[in-house]
Amino acid sequence: MQVSSGRYSVRGLSIRPTVVSVLAGSRPLGELGAPLPLNRLVPGGGPWEVELGFGKGRYLLARAAAERGRRFLGIEIAGKYERKLVRRARRRRLDNWLSLRGEALFVLCTVLPAGFADVLHVYFPDPWPKARHHKRRLFDPETLDLVLGLLRPGGRLCFATDFLDYGELVYEILASHPAVSLVRRDEGWPEGPRTNYEAKYVAEGRPILRLEGTVDYDAGHPFPLHPDARAAVLSAVA
């Protein structure tokens, strides 16, 4: 392994360390420990909303500016987009946000506490259409507990995609989970498109699949596994 300029190289693969940013500054994730001290990084008692893959930050920034009593956490792997959000949020002197530059599933399984979020937003995630890449999807029976486990009991999920085959698969995965109540949203969001992609696709007349869900589980226990994931675990240990 080689290390250069804050970047790790393993067998030719460049891996950038995850970075945590708030109004006061940015720090490598490794300096903060796990789980992240969210209440220290973003003080206040407001409920948390999380956006996975916020792109250029259109929705996250608008929500943080409009709802100053709530707190917002976003994860984005594309450095240029994440840095753009950070610059814009700091110019506005917003203090109710936290950004993580890194890979979402890694962050979910290592440093974010379970059951802390009131709302989870996932808009136009990479569908990873090739079969060999399906395990990278955010919504898979074997990773669903990591994603939805961010939500408190009664927490809400908002999801949208223009990749309709993937959207139908996400619908099936969510609808077959006993802790999830799910509805399709046939119309757009009340305030209009939430992301740049959505605005573009609406203008083009491209169909979009939107879902809204609520989770219900025992607050004293981890978020339950999807039935297919539970079957895989039992098979592996049999």
C-alpha cells in the first residue's frame, strides 16, 4: 500500500479517505471516531434528515435553509459535488448540516448510529444495471437493514428513480419487508422537482417512479433483516 497526499493506493486503486464537513471546517473521518458524535458536530435538538447521494446538493441545501430547526446529513462520493455543497452552505452561514464525502454503504456500516434519522431521502441512485455490480446497490435485501436502519421507528423514506426496472425491484424489496409500509407517489413532490436530475427528466417528460415509506419496528432492537437476507444468513451458518 502506498500513501500520498492524503490518498491511499492499493494495487493501483486510488482510495480517498472519507471527509466530514460542517460549518466550522472539515476533518478526516478517522479523527472523529465511531459512531460519529453528531450532536457535538451539529448542536441543537432538531430531528435529523439524511440524503444518500446528494449530487450537487440542490435539495439538501434548500431544506437546510428553509428548515433551520431541523438538522441535515448528506453523503456524496463525488468530491467536486460534495465540495460544491460545502462551499454554498458555508457562504450562507448555515449551521444545521453535516456532509460526508465517501462511499455510502461504508459510512452506514461503520460510523452512523442506528435509528437516529427522522427522514431518509434517496433520489436517482446509481442502478448498477450489470449483474456483477448488483451488490453495490443501496437497495438490496442483504443491505436494506443498513439503509433503513438509519430511521427511527415511525421514520419516513422518500425515493425516486428514472430507471424503472430498478425502481420496480426496489418497490418489491421494500414491499416485502414486514417493517415497511409503502406507497407509490403518482404525482410529483408538492414543491416540485427535488434534484437537478429530476428537474431535467420532468422537463423531458421522462417517467419517474417515486416511493414513500414508513418504518415500524421495536425501538429496543436493531432494524430487522429482510426475509431474503435472513434466509441467506441461516443458509450460511447451517
